[in-house]
Amino acid sequence: MAKGRNLHIPCDTCGAELNTWDVRACKALGYKKVLVCEKCICKEYDCSKEYLRNALNERYGLVPCQGL
């Protein structure tokens, strides 16, 4: 499994630095014009990080990069 890396791109909501997992999650959820971090996605959907990761794994087969 590949190691996640920071992309030096700020989250459009909170300004945190995005990593490859954040971008993959945004694409899977259909975000077209904004890129947001996992924390902001969890806030929007009112769910925990674990719940979001399990949902993305079950629905799309996405698994976070190693080390995240």
C-alpha cells in the first residue's frame, strides 16, 4: 500500500494541508469545485473518521494510504 503524502494544497474550508487520501475521498464523493480535508468532510456529514473510512471502503473500495 502506498504511503500518503501531503500535496501542499490548502483545504477550501479550514485551510489545512491536503493529502492524497483527502483528494481521493473528495473525488469519490463527487466534489467538483472544492477540495476539502477528511475532517471537514466528517463535519459536513456529521460522522466520525472511522465511519467515513468504512463507508468509502464498502461503497467504493477506497482504503486510506498507509500511515494515515
